[in-house]
Amino acid sequence: MLGLVSSMQATARELVAEVALDAHPENALVADDAPAGVGTRSLRPQVRRATRSALRTDRILAGLVVTVPPLGLLAAIAWPGAHEGLVRNGIVFAVLYLFTGFGITAGFHRLFTHKSFEVPRLVRATFAIAGSMALQGPVIRWVADHRRHHVFSDKEGDPHSPVLGTKNAVSRFFHSHMGWFFQADKSLPSRYAKDLMGDPVVRWVDKNYAWWMVLTLGIPFAAGFALGGSLHAAFVTFLWAGLARIFFVHHVTWCINSVCHVFGTRRYQSRDESSNVLWLALPSLGESWHNNHHAFPTSATHGFDRFQPDPSSWLIHGLGKLGLASKIQMPNERDRARRLI
Ligand SMILES: [Zn+2]
Ligand SMILES: [Zn+2]
């Protein structure tokens, strides 16, 4: 009898969670705060299996995304004359690294996935375009994958966990870093990102992804030509601030999925293996305080202490001071103390 009651209670909880997730997909993201047994953990992952031809196209594109930027970096290192104009290329590299990096961290991640702050429509469009120019896929797909990661983190259904499966540790690490791009099961946007599918600004940026690909490679070429005055200068800037920059933004982002679920330290209780990794803090613009983030997913700040630098939080609060960001979320001291390990 007791077993029957508890199984009825569990079914009721699942139904409540299903309804909550359908109505507000971002509710999935507070699952880490919910008491054990309540929330979306019990749901089955909502994925669709790509058709054979769609999967082939997808895998070819993923193959290009993981191979072309490192080839560009190698060419930049080996190309005779590619070390001329170091300051010029360094500046264009830094500007585009920060623009596209913040597009992912403050934009795709903290704004669109977790709704940890609000911005006016023009700033929203800028974040969506900047993140798209990091070449990590269109915004709606990125958000759907990341929300699924939070719902099932390090459990069956997580698209990129380094601790799941029977393969050896190196294969699991590779899978979480970039192997998962080649999977046939794709996160259902209608399940995980329905809110963004109904946002005309986000939908427009998402639909025009090909143009942001052209722009992210075209801008460094044009900047190199304008600053260096020759096609050779344009090509060298394209190698450094185009392909090599994309390589670094890619691998730093992917390290959050791989390194920050295997190495590092854990400070807060979370239902996964997420960890904080100091050496990644500045290159990842604050994303590597990943254990803090899994414990408090809707917080706009991930680095809670003075010694946890978080440039994305600095940017969001800077926008807040300019009146361009509002409703900036942050857990209070008491909530943080309650979750300490
Ligand atoms: Zn994670
Ligand atoms: Zn997240």
C-alpha cells in the first residue's frame, strides 16, 4: 500500500514537472534548486533522431567546424610573413575574441538560456549576433542543448557529459569536448527553447546564421586590408583574428563542458560533477566557475568572490549601470551558505 502511494506521488510529481516545463521551459533551470525527487530530473530527454541525409550534412558541417580553425592557426604560425603586423593583428584578435566570447557567455548562456537579466531589444539582437559569430551553431539550437545539459547534467540524457558511459576516461572526455556534435540525437527546440522560437528578434538572428558566419570571417579580412593596406595583410589578419580566434573561443567554451566536469574544485552542492577551474576563469570570461553556476543556474554572476574573476558579470553589471540591463539575478548570502559543501 505504501509503495502504491509513493509511486502515485512520484507520478504526480512527474506530471507537475512536465506541465511546468511545457509552460515555462526555463523552469528546467531551477531544477538544481528543487528538493530531490521534484523537478525535471525524472523526465525523459526530449530528442529527435536526425534523418540520414540531415545527419550526413550535420556531420560534414561539424567536421569543418572542428578542423578548419586549427588548420588556420597552424597556417598562421607557419606562414612566412604571418608575424608581421603583430600589434595590428593582436588588437583585431582581442576585439573579436571579446565580442564573440561575450556573445556566448553573457548572451547565449546567461541571457538567452538562463534569463538571468533583461536587456532592450537592440542589445538582445547584438548579443544574439555576437554569439552566432562564435560559430557554435545558431542560438536556438545552442540554448536547447544547454538547457538539456542542465536538466540531465551528468545523467542519462545529458548531451555532453564526460562521466557517462562505459568507454574509457579519454573517450568520455573527448565526447564531452566535441565528439557530441556528431550524435544522431538532437535536442528538441520545441521542448527546450519554445520561448525563443516565439521571439521575433531571436528567430531572425537564428534564421540568418549563414550571414553571421560570413561576417565573422569577413570582418578580420576587411580590417586587415584597411589597417595593413594590402591583400597579404588582409590574409594574415584573417588567419589570426578570423580562424585562430575562432579556434580559441571554441576550445575555451568546450572546456567548460569537458574540463569543468572532471577537474577543479567543488564548493557548492549540485547534482552533478561540475567544478570550478581557476586557470580557465579569464579566457572563459568567467564561465569556469561552473560548480557555482550549476548550484545557482539563474545567477548572472558566476564568480561569487573577489578572487573569482568573472568578466561576463562585470559586463552585465556595467550594462546595468548604463541602464541597458535590468532584473540582474544573484543568489543572496543565505542561499549560498545553505548550499556550501
Ligand atoms: Zn555543466
Ligand atoms: Zn548554464
